[in-house]
Amino acid sequence: MKQKGFSAILVFLVLIILILLGVVVYITIKPSPPISPSPSPTASTQPSAAPSTNPSPTADPHSGWQTYTNEDYGFQISYPDNYDLLASENDLYGWPHAVALLYNGGQAYDIVIEVWNNMDEYESNHPDTENFEVTVNETDTNVISVTDYTAEDGNSDVISTFGLLE
């Protein structure tokens, strides 16, 4: 009888140790936000300047994003770190016209970039585009479609960075 009570206490202690170990691992792995020092106020005896009439430049919302450039088809697109860009032949299996897939988790690719020989080929392969947001770009040599398949937050911002190279 004393053995059963000891076993229950031992199991309980092992569970507590595992939980504490999990908390310690979580705290050490979780990235902490950068701490920026706040400027200390300084006394000034000079008169303050008149307010500037020039608007201050706004920060680039895409600052720090990665940029994928495809020289073969002449385009580039920027995306944040929470997206994965897949562009190798193995990654594109099942997407015969795709040159890049952007994935932000979930069960589907979020943004698909495909290249077509001409507009007729694109239209015959995408007869029903009313359910998806599609941007079609015609170049001198081909048609490039950028399709938002999931309408997730952030996809339209990524697609807005798509541009043809000069």
C-alpha cells in the first residue's frame, strides 16, 4: 500500500519537473523584443525653432522584408519573414506554370506567381478567377499572373510589392 502512495508522489514530482523544464525552455527560446534606450531630456536655453513645413518622411512599411528577384522572367516581389518563398523545381511540383509560391502557414499556398506564354493560355487555364484576387502583368514575351489564393491578412500588401524589372 505504501508503494502505491510513493509511486503517485513520484509521478507527480516528475510531472512538476517536466512542466518547469518546459517553462524554462520556452522562456529561453522565445525572442524578446529589442529594447531601445529612451533619450534623456536635456535643458536648453536656446529658443525653439519654428515648426517645419516639410512633412517628415514616413518609414518604409516593407523595410526589412526579403526581396525575390527572377531575372529569367523579369520581376521581383518582397515579402516579410513570416512567409516562405518556394521556387525550386521540387517545390513547384503540381504547379506547371508556377515560378514562385509564397506560403504563410495553413493548408494552402497563399500567393502563386505563374508565367504563361500569352493571354489566351492564361485565360484557358484560369476560366474562373472571380473567387481569387488576381493581378495579371503582360510583358513583351509572356504573361505573369499573381494570385492570392487564401485572402489572408498581409497577402495584398505582399502582392503590392510585385514589380516588373526594367
